[in-house]
Amino acid sequence: MSTQIRPFIAFLLILAGAQECHAQKDGAAQLPGQALAPGLFQLREMDLHLHSGMERPVDLQGWIDLAVADGRKVILLLDHLELYRKSSEQYEAWRDKGKFQARYPLGSEGHKALYSDFASASQRKDVLIFRGWEVSEDELDSGLEMAPLRMADALGFHISPRNGSAPPNGQTLLKRVRQLKELQQQLPVPMILFHPFPMRIENLQRTAKSKGRDPRTITVKEYRFFRTGEQKELIRLLKGSSIYIEMNRDTEKYFDDPVCRKALIADILPLAQAGVQFTVSTDNHHLAAAKKPFAPDHYCGPTGVTPSHCNTIVRELLALRAKRALVGADSKQATGER
Ligand SMILES: [Zn+2]
Ligand SMILES: [Zn+2]
């Protein structure tokens, strides 16, 4: 190679590197078929985690009306699966205390009744409705109740703050992703890791308070969810999968604190830039929250999470639904053993 060509090649390599870097920064540019803005739902138009079962404070249509009035166009309706395992005495006492409007039978009758209400709601023409469950992450270790899970369009796993014990971290998430990949062999539906990041912050702040430490002394390093190498491993595991990480509204509680914000950006931005796919949600349970405008752009923008990251699951849900509806479709093949 001549000495004149070498600097030219070096220049080309720098140019290629810069372009790659630019593409990584612009998460929206990464996925084919997502460049047309009218083909994407905006962040505030999606809520992939709306509690609409036993804890519902008003009737289901009224509850969905509130979400639609605030701009929602796609909703995953769900309930905590473990609530259906209460005894009747426990349920009545809990229901009286919570002053819930909803009442469902317990056990499998309750699963059916809830999903039948959700099916009626999905007849609405002003919003796309999907059906899911919120399942405790611990059930991935102790054993899952498969029958209700098979009814769902998508499943969310509650990553617990583990208040009073060690908070969730990168190892928690890596373990759960491996378990979900395994579970998807039997249950081929999109799966979401619910609210991992704010749960760690909640734990650390509560622990500090309970020990008489000022939470304002918690450092970015302590808040950081991931240790060296864990983001890279997570990106590798999630690549091309149907496993999503949730940015729920709890993030908003911590985002204006500059220390939390710095940690959240350091944890989430590299994932978004590498093409990890996300969901946005309100995780609403109560009327007060449902009446507050949903503004996920506030914390999604700085963490690199764009509509493009959050539309993949919607496209997937629509495709699965369309496949099931095809005349002559083998529903068992399309949806597992549902
Ligand atoms: Zn949860
Ligand atoms: Zn929830």
C-alpha cells in the first residue's frame, strides 16, 4: 500500500466510525420499517401496563374512557395474578378496605370473568386493547400458574423493590431475561420486565431513611443498576428477542433529582442506543393517577427511549392477533397451546 493511500483509508475508517456512532445515537434509525412517523404510536399514546381488574376504582368502560381522554390509543389491560389466590374472607376484607368498584370471582373463574370483560372492552373502536397479567418475578423461581398465563396476549413480570433486603440490580435482570427466554419456548407471547430501574431507587431511599441516613447522601454509584459488563451481556441476551424493558411512570418520581437522573441515564441510554426494546406505561391503579396527564417523554427523551423502541411490541401484538384471525389459521400453532 502506498504511503499516500494510507491516510485516505484512515480517513474513510474515521468517517465510517462516525456514521456508525451517529446511527447508534439515533435509536429511531436502527429498526427497518420504523422510519414513517405516521406508522408509529407516540409514547403517550401507549400504556402497556394498566391495572384494570380487582383493584379497579370505577367500571371498566369508565376506566378506559379516562385513559382515552388523556390520549391513549393502545392499552395492555391487566391485573396482578396473585390476587385471584386470596381466600374469600381475605378478598372481602381487602376489597372493603380498598373501596374497589370491581368484584371478580376467585381462582380460574375470576381469570375467565376478567378476560371476558377485557374482551368486551376490546370491541371499542377508539383504542386498541390487549390482555395481560402482572406476574410476580418470584414465580419464575417457585413455579408458574400456566393456565391463566396461556390466556394472555402479553405478560409482565413485576420486578420487586425487595424493600428490607438487597435491591434489584443487573444480575437480577440477567437472570430474569434467561428465565423468560426459557419460558417463551412454551409460551410464545411478548414478555415485559416491569419497572426494574425505579424499584432499585425506591429500595435504596427507603433503606437509607430506615437507617437514619439522609437519602440525599446516596451517590450515583450506589444508585447505578448495572456493574461493568452487565449492560453488554443484557444487550446480547435481548438482541432480536421478544422481551421488553418497561419505563413506567414511577421513573418520573425520581427523574428531577439530579443524582437519580444521572444514574438512570447511565443505566438506560446505552441500552436504548444498542437497540434494546422498551415499553411505556402508567401502571395506574387509582383515580388520582388516571386523572394526571401522562408525560413519558420527560424521562424517555434523555434516556434515549423513542417511539421506535416502544412500537415493536405493538406491531408484534397486532401481528399475532391478525394471524389468529386468519381464516383456516391453526390457532394452536399461532399462539402456542392457548
Ligand atoms: Zn409491579
Ligand atoms: Zn403494576
